[in-house]
Amino acid sequence: MKKKLPVTIFELVVYILSGLMGLWGLTYLALGMACSFIAHESDLYKADLHLKATTGQMGFLWQGLLVLGIAVVVSVVTLLVTAKKSDREFEKSQRRAARLKKPTETVVDAEVSEVKAED
């Protein structure tokens, strides 16, 4: 008997990758927030300025929001597709069980006698 995994390998890979992307986004968010409160002479602030200059004014904060948003969207789409697939399989198994279930026949034992009609 083959044991069925509750999560497919594809789903597991997608969840791990989206989790890593989410961690990357949270790290960039933290760096962006830190840049708001540190001195302008620090290396982190200079790196944020360089990043803004090369990416169209998207520093650590906005790139973190973007990466985190993409990770959330990928995770939600994967969850929705998986839920729809598992619902279809569940409904299919329920229909199969209902189709294979035989109705119970009740046997009635009765005595029959002839009745004469009066004219």
C-alpha cells in the first residue's frame, strides 16, 4: 500500500521558496526602516542611496514590500489551487461512495387471502 503525502513535492518547493522570499522581503523592510533612523554617514545609508539611484528610487523599504508582496501572492495562489484540487478529489470520493452504496431492501412477509366481491 502506497502512503499518500498530504503535500506534494511541488507544493513543498513552492512553500519553501515563497517562505525564503518572504524572509528576504522582511529583511529588506527591516533594513529600510533602519535607514530611516541612522546617520547619513553610515554604510547602510549609503547602500540604500546607491540602491535608490540604480533601481528608480526603490530603496530597501520599497523593494522589501515588493518582494514580500510577491511571496504572499505566490503562496496564496498555490494554496487556492491546492484547495480546489483537494475539494474535487473529496467530492469525487463522496460520489463514488454514494454510488457504490447499495440501498437496503426491506422484505415484508404478509399473508394474502382472496377477497370475493359482492355484487
